[in-house]
Amino acid sequence: MKFKQIMGTIDRARQKGIVFLAGRCSIFLISLPAIILVRIIRPLICFRFSPLTTSRIGHLSTDTELYLQKRKMAENTFKRTIDIFYCDDSACNQQLFKMWKEHLRIWPAAKWLDKVNGLIPGSEPHIITEYSADGTDYEGVLSQTKPILSFTADEEKLGQEALSQMGIGPKDHFICFHCRDSQYLKTTFPDQDFSYHDYRDADINSYHLALKGLSQKGHFLIRMGKYVERGLDAPCEKVIDYASSSLRSDFLDIYLSAKCRFFLSCNGGINAVPRIFRRPVIFLNHVSFEQSPSSSPDYLILFKKYWLIPEKRFMTFPEIIKSGVGLFSFTHEYKDRGIELVNNTDEEIREVAIEMEQRISGEWKAQGDDDELQQRFWALFDGSKYHGVRTTRVGAAFLRENQALLGESEARVEIKIR
């Protein structure tokens, strides 16, 4: 009896496999003549294909925005080109995906056309090369253009109603803040081990001094995040733990990020949302040193420091670049090199938050060698392929306190100082 059951199971599995392969073959046989036709008509009209990265909000935001902006900037080049996308994963944010669908052609069957096209020599003209899963704005495209996306009148009304429920009025300013932890990936991809990303994490409670300082200026503070490891011990009344509240939604994640006075962020993809809506952003505890954001005057940045455990000292910025550790992207790489990443202090976070607030309100005044220190810092990236435009600033107080980490270089570079 058991033998018959086993054989029956094997037979059913075999039949399912045959059906699956037959389905794949049918799709291939249908797609092949379609691609041949696409190749034939290319002189008249060129169809191009690409997967759309939808599983991570950072990629769904900046990758898509940069593609559309680049296509818009070279509009004449694409007059006879039709781009079609497809999605392999479900969208991490349905609101953002819905908004992009107004500007993109998304067709599930394009997946098979793309795959068959890749099997035949001469596939390159039918690949959307302007779309990249890199998401880094090396050329400063965002600072030179206006946002693609906007909200409908109904969405604006819905957003204002939600703000009212939080006690935030039409004339009130609010600031969004986010601190990366591992909970989002654990919840979204429970079968995958993303611990190699843990080096990017930080402590949300290190924001307390900054939140107090900003609230004293009358601003509301909204904690962002789809899934978070723990609730926030709010240091003052104007702090709203939206991430842990019943109000949290895909729509509000986008709306709040797009409407905030500025966004205080830490190594999380959500900071891409305020960027595509051209909101000022502070990057805290930034780790991938050589690939740091640098192309917008509306950004401020602080870095984690690299403590060399065997030598009991911090690595200088030139050392980080020359040694290659500034490109590390796995937790074990730092451990293998005997490097402990040191998070920004509460005081450092407060200082850069107040700096951003003063810059926006027009109250900021540079001190002493501030501009020279900025010049020295960004000169370290001369020749780097990751920094075509350098208009971002490192937090002024952070750079003053860590001048020794600039090393002995006297190099200078002319950049725009805001």
C-alpha cells in the first residue's frame, strides 16, 4: 500500500512537471515569433524591456525616478522607442507603485519577451539601459529637475485629514525621522537571512536630543517605518510614533515623506522617497563611505567611524578610501578586517539636525574653517566614479570635531558651497 502511495505521488509530481515544462515551452514558442517581429520593425519603432525593481522601496523610488528623468532629458532620442516593464515581485508600497503606473508601461508578458530576446544575439537595442538597479544619483539629476510624481486632490485631502488626526494643523511643520533596524527584512522575507546588512543598523533612542531640540522650535516629529523592532520612548509631546500606530499605511508612508520639512534618516531605503519629492534629507550613520550621497545641496551627512580594533584607533578618511573598506557591503567584511563601526553620538545627531533646521530657515552661519574643511573632505574623492557631482555637505560640527580624520592631504577641489 505504501509503495502504491509513493508511486502515485511520484506520478503526480511527474505530471505536474510535464505540465509546467509544456507551459514554459508554449510561452517560449509564442514569444519567439513576437521577438522576431520586434527585431524586424526596429528601424520604425524600437520596443525595449526591463524588470522593474519593486520589492525594496529605495529602488522603487530612485531607480524609477532617475530613469524617467533621464528619458525626459533626452526626449528626442526616444521618439521612436517604447519601453515596457514587468515585475517579478509584489510591490513593497502599493501607493508608490500606483503612482508610477501613471508614468510607465507595465505588462506582465514582457517578462517572457525579455527572456527570449536575451537568448538571441543582438539583444542590446531591446534592453532599457537607462533603468538601473543602482539608484545612486552620481550626476546630480534630482537637484536639476522637478519631481515626476504628484498627489491628486483626493489624496491631498486624505493626507491632510490624517495629519489632523495626529494633531498637526495646516500651518504646522513636521519632520520625519527613521532609524534602520532588521525588522523590515525579517518580516518581509522570513525565509532569507539578511544579517549581512546588520552593519547598517543604529539605535532609534540616539535621536532623543535631536527630537527635543527640534520640538522646542515648534516642529512635530514623525517616526517612520513599515515594520520596526521596538516602539519609541518619545522624549517629548510633539513626537509621534507613526510607525507603531494604527494610522500607518502605504499611502501615508509616501505622503508624509513627500510633505515633511526635512527627513532625518539612517541607512534605510525609505529615505529615497523624500529625495524623489526633493525634500531635504539628513543621512545619519552612513556606512558605505565611498558611495556616500554627494550630489545635492539639500543633503547633510554624518558617517559611522571605523575603529581599528588591533591598533586601537580610528581609520582616517583617506585610509578608508585607499584600503577599499569604504566599499564594504557585508557585516562579515568589517569583522574580518578587525573594524568596529561606531555609531553617531546623540550630540552629533542633535547638531546636524539643528544645522539643517537653521539652513532651511536661513539662520545658518558658517564658522571659521567650515568651508575649507568641506573642500578638504570632498577632495578625497577626486577621480572617484561614484562622485560626479559634489554639492552635499558633511555635518559642520561633525567635521570640526573630526578634523584629524581628514589626514595630511592638502588637496583642494572647487565645489559649490551652499
